[in-house]
Amino acid sequence: MAEYLIQTMGLPGWLTWSLLAVLSAVLILNLMAGGALVFIWAERKVSARIQDRLGPTRTGGRFGWLQSLADGIKLLAKEDLMPERADKMLFRVAPYVSFCASFAAFIGLPFAFDMVALRLNVGVFYVVAVLGLEVFGVILAGYASASKWSLFGAMREAAQVVSYEVPLGMCIVVPVMLAGTMDLVTIAEKQSGWFTNWYLFHDPFTFVVFWVYTTCAVASVNRAPFDLAEAESELVAGFHTEYSGLRWSFFYMAEYSSMFLVSGLAAILFLGGWNGPVPIASLLGLSEGSGESTGAFVRLLGLANFLGKATLGVLFMMWIRWTLPRLRIDQVMTTCLKYCTPIAAVMFAGAMTWLWVFPGGC
Amino acid sequence: MRGPAFVELLEAAVPGGVVGTNLEAIDPWVEVVPAAVADVCRWLHDSSETGFDSLQCITAVDWFESDPKKAAKAGWDPHLELVYHLWSTRARVSLVLKTKLPRWKDDQPGQPPEVASVAGIWRSADWHEREVYDLSGVRFVGHPDLRRILCPEDWEGFPLRKDYEMPLEYHGIRGR
Amino acid sequence: MSQVIDDDPRIIEFDVRTDEMLVNMGPQHPSTHGVLRLVLRTDGEVVSEVEPHIGYLHRCAEKIGENISARQFIPYTDRMDYLAGMNMNLGWSLAVEKLMRLQVTEKARHLRVLIAELGRIASHLVGMGAYGLDLGTFSPFLYAFREREKILNLFEEACGARLTYSYITVGGLTADLPPGWLGRCEAFLNEFEPIIREYHALLTTNAIFVKRTGGIGVLSPEMAINYGCSGPVLRGSGVDQDMRRDGEPIYTAMYDGYAFEVAVMKDGTYPRDRAYPAVPADAVLGDCWHRFFVRMLEVVQSMELIRQAIDRYSACTGSLGEPVKIAEKIPAGDVYLETECPKGQMGFYLIGNGTPKPWRVRARSSSFSNLSVLPELCHGCLIADVPAIVGSLDIVMGEIDR
């Protein structure tokens, strides 16, 4: 697209690239905000159905589909409170740090073939690294709030998320090793074809790794049963106890975006990315390169596949949240250090051995 | 276990402790002198024959009538009565222990009368004695931490006394 | 000089020592079950000392009781343990009846059993649901409230109120049941019975739940008795005591002829535990899990009692009897009566002097004593365990502060 603009419109290179960057940013930002709205609404409906009630039913006519938007307007109108003894600057900055981290991670995440803001050859590395920065926002928020409950939440978050990065990283390395690249687009491409080509079913080790990844991903985005940083029955609301209005909603959006992000990552790394369980497009003889309109169709199909998988992942997290009690901090750390990390390490070694024994796949 | 034989046992264990009994009442009770409360309770708790291992309740009753006409007909002198309700989980029997205290120490209004604490015998007495102190104004000597429990710590007066009057104002809040 | 200080091991220790922190849990906190304030002394996540501060809901109900007649005090008992108003009504009514040497009719007796046991189920449902909430799972709370609503509907049909009933009163009950009520009650029981299994699947046997409650807040039987604990807290420690069986004649006579087993662990097993999950390996007698499980067993026990009461009540032919007059004089004398409320043994002490107004009213609250044991249970636990322990005591602040 950049080449097209430069050649036919005669625009200078720097302007083209800036325009494209702004366009991508706007698209991703809207996707994040819109996605978060949808997922917040979905969470309310899903939890309501799990709990034998209806959830929002009236806002927007049917199904309460405008509920999140109405909530958003309410949050905008809310008074912006700040504790008197809070560290003013850090208190203001913290939600943006959290939000930006999860926003930036989207830059490297492909939604379908070539549908990525920036195709990086170290995509996996970039996404995981940037997502890990979200914890800074939480720690800053907890520290700057000048509340003991917030501080407890922040300290828990620091201990938990930093620990879970280790097994999470190990799990992610396995598909990277199988694909031989860190480029997310290539990793997904390598799993094309029938669903048996997915890395989930590559060998027994990757199958286990997927579930370890799921556990660690839930923990690293602070969802129940690992939501210790919020832990409303213990820490009031944890790190965001003192936040209200729009600032609070940034944390909320960051949480839902991160959920989508780790689910999307799982879809790409283990569930074939935008390749559906049945290769409809290739059975029909279509591919991304065959003509303009068919190529667009195939991409949209891929996009639908990817969004479907990622949404399923998010729904799975919701299901868990409304079912299980919360773990205690020492049990969370035990789960990570005594179970997830060793299992991930052994599975990593196992997958490596498998690759060595069956170099071309079995 | 609550019959006359038991009262004799109690009298033998704590000589001079028992000053009155009423075994015909709906809940038979034993009255002891205030000075002997701790000894009697210790014996009731430790002795294997009784084994009252649980203190259910401590109540302070203010026997006071402000109306002089009614007071003349009342048939008792103003005093404060402590009622201990004991329970034995092994024998599944209860016991009512009473003791009479003056309304104020040395007849000086505002000075709570004193009696020995039983919090060292039954831990449940800890909070119950604090409540009695808070609402009825009895100082339990030997209590580990005698503070007000239900009312704020700077509250004045003892609300369950019959002559108690609600303060006009408490920290800017109208009382009456 | 500075050399000496540098070499002093105490200074180095001082440098790495972590500071203790005082944290206020409550009175505005999601899991202190009302306006309870706990001052925690913590070192990081480890709690070294807990000090409960109560009294935020104090209304001096005992003083109010001295200024109104005995029957007028019934609505005030509703507001003590507001989750089990029926049982509180019953406790006070029986105490007054004991002083007045009054006996209710056979029909009223069976109806009282029926209503009181329904109230027990409603209270335990809240206890169970709120306990799930304390441990961070929201759904069981709503499942519990769904069933509780049905009980409240039944109560509303019977007496017109959903929370503060004043239904059981001195001398009987304010009204007889409306037609068809017994059938609806039975329908509710049939509907409710299979659902209990779901609660066990969601909480009692849930691995995370067991990890969070097993071996936490262990209360030895001696300590429980010494602190005056009662109800499920006492039975969860393995003390076989239930006022419905061991109490005073006027109360036990109410349950004459009813068959029920006290829900307490004997020789390592609970009664009828074949129908319900086995005790997990992590649980120790007297811990949060056992207190919770005793409550769950009592729900089943109450259901059986209700079934028996329905049969007996419908077999009764006589009238329900009339409650005493509002300003009925109560005789001189003093009585103390403890009844088995859902939270524990609720005692009422009452002194009459020949006028309608009691000379002295005293409410011995079960939650008051049950809560007083909290500092003992919280030594060295983690912050997350504090709500778990408080929740397992199942306290109601309205009853503690009175």
C-alpha cells in the first residue's frame, strides 16, 4: 500500500509512512476499544447466564447490547478522584502505561494473512515483551495510590506476573522451535491445511504445553482464579481501589485487551492462526494470491477464523472466572514454580527430542 | 446437680462464699459474695464434679428506681446485680450464679464498682465483661484489656443504668 | 566509633528487617460481613495479629426492651440476626413463655418447628453463598440466593414480610398458614433437594476450595468451649452439642418425637456421609472446611425436620391458639433460655416485675462469642485467609452489636 501511495499519488515517503502509521494506530485503537466493549458486554451476559440470571436486557433495545457504551458514558461523566496523599504524576500516568503496553502489543499481532500493522521477524518476542510491560502500570498504580490495599495488590501483581513470565516464555518457545521462526505470520502459515496440522496436535508434548500456556496466560492477565491483584474479597479492589471514572476504565480496557491478546497468541501459536479446522479455501482452489476479490474473501475468512478462535479463548477465561474460587498467593506461586515451570521445561525438552527423532514430522 | 447437695458442695469448697440460694425459681440460682466470685468460678470450672467449662453470658442488672414512691414499694435497696450463666458441655446442665454489687464504688456516682474478672477462667468472659463494663459500668479487676466494646471509646456514662441520660450532644451529633 | 557500629550485627539486621504494617480491614470492606472492623498487624502478607472492633451497628436493643412490652420486643429480635428472623422470634417467644409458664397448642408447636427450620435453611444458604464470595467465587452466592428467594416467598405468603417477620410470637404465631402453602413448601423441598449436590460440586469438593479452607483456622474443641462458641462453629470442632436435643425442656419439648441426628463428626465420620462427599485429606477437624460442611449437613437435616413437621402439622386438628395481648403483664422472676439458632446458641435473659415491661432484657448473641475467637484463629495466617476464617464463622453484625 505504501508503494502504491508513493508511486501513484506522488506523496513523499515520510508522509506516506506517517499516514499509514496513524491509520494503523486508529484501526487498532478502535479495535481495542470496540473489542473491549464487546467483551465487557459478553462477560456480563456470559456470567449472567452461568449464574442463572439475565444480565443487561434493555439498553439498546434487545440483549442490552449498548450496555458497555452506556457504562462508558457514565464513566466519562464520573468525578475523577485522587487520594490526597497520592503521588499525583504517577497516579495519572499508571493507567496509560497499562493501556499503552497492551495497545503496543497489538501492533505485532496478525489478524489474518498480511493483516498486521507491522510484520516483525521477531513478532513473538515483541508481543510477549511488550505485554509484560503492562505490569508496570499496575505496580505504579498500586504504589502511587498511597493506599495499603493498593500496595498489596501491586506487590502481588509484581510477584505473580514476573514469575509466570518464565513458564509462559517456555511454552511460547515450543511452537517457535517447531516453526523455526519468531515471525507470527510464518508460524501461522506453517499450520495451514487440516486441523491436524495445528501445533496443538503436532505431538503429545505440544498438547500439554498448550494447557500449561493456558494456565500461565490466565495468570499473566490477572483473571480468576489468579486475580490476586484485584481480589475484591481480600483487597477491596487491589491496585485500582483508588481509581474511578475514565482512569479506572483504562485499566479495565487493558485487562480485556490483554485477554484477547493472549487468546490470539494462543490461536496463532497452537491453533493454526487464521487457518480453519477445514481448509475450505484451498479445497475450493482459492488462495490469498488469486485475484483481488477472491484474495480479499480468503483473508476475511481467515480473519473470521482468527477472531472466532480468540473469542473462544476469551469465553473460556470467562467460564473459568465464574466457576472457580480464587487461589491464595502462596498457592499461586506454588502452581507457577512447582508445577508450571517444571512441566513446561520437560515438555520443551520433549518437543525438542521429538523434533530430533522425527525431523519431518511423524 | 443443681439441688441442695450441690450447694453444700459449693459451700464446702468456698467457705462463706454462698450467701443465698433459690432452688424453687424457674431457673434456680446461687448467690455468692462479690469477693468470692473468682474462687467460686475457679472451683466450678476446675472441679470434676461440676465441670462448668463454658460461660455463656454475663448480665448486669441495675436495680434502681428513680421514682421515690415506687422505690419505697420496691422492696429492695438500689444495687447492681451480676448474673453469670454457666453451662457444662459434658453434663449438659446449666447454672445461674448471682452476686450483688453496690451501684457505685464508695457511693461516689461515676465510680464503677469492682469485682474480680473471670476472663482467666473462661476466655468468653473477656468480651462479655467488656460489654458489661461498657453498658452497665462494672470494673472487672484483673481483666486483660478492659475497654469499651460497643460504644465509642470516648463515650460517657453507662447506657444500661436505669438513671442514664442520653448526652445532649456527641461530637456535634444531637443526642436528644 | 563508626567501625563499631558497622560491625554490630544488630545494625545489619535492622537494615534488612521488614516493617510491620497496621491495616484496617473494614468497616467498609467487601468481606467483613457488615460493619466489622478488623485491625490487622501484618508483615507483608502474613498476619501476626487481628483485633476486631465492633459496635458500628449498636442500637442498645436491650435498653429498648426495658421500655416496651415483651411482645412489642419481637420486631427488635428480627433485627438482631436479620438473616434468621424467624429463629430469633422463636428464641424470645420461648423465653417469655418460659417466664409466663405458657404452653402453645400442638398445632402451633409443629408450625414453629416448620418455620424455624425453613429459617435455618435460608440462613445457611446465605452463609454458604457469602462464603463462596469470600473465597472469590461469585456464582454460588447467586445460586444460594435463588433458593433463598423461594423460602422468602413462602415466608411472605405466611406472614407478609420477607426479612423482618415477627411471625412467631409470644403464645403462638400471628397467623395460620394460607391454603395450599404446605403443598408449595413440599414442592420447594423436592426442587431443592437435588440442587444441594450442585453446591457440593461447586464448593465442598472443589480442589481450590478445599485448598483454601482445609487446615485453615483450626479451632480445637477445648478452645471452642472456652470461648463460648456455639452452633456450627462448635460442632465443626467435633463437640456434640445441639440445643434442640440438649437444651432446656421447654425448647426440646418442641422437637419431641422428631427424628434428627446432630451434624457432628463422630469417630471420623459425619452422619449420613455416604450420600455426601467424603472428608478430603486436607481438612482437619475444626478448620474452615468442617464448619462449612456442618452447615451444609444441617440444611439436609432441616429439610428432613420440615418434612416431618408438615406431616404432623397437617395431622393436627385443633386451633393454632391466640397469641398473648400486646400489653400482657409478665410475672416477676427471671429466666434464661438458649435456643439453637442457625448461627449458634442464642440466649435471652429476661426479668419480669409484674408489669408488661420487662425490668431487664439481655440478648446473649452467638455470633458475639463466635467472633471473639477470631484473634486466636488468625495467628500467622495470610491476609487471604482472614476473609476465609471470618466467613467460616458466619457472623451477622446485627446480632453482635445488637
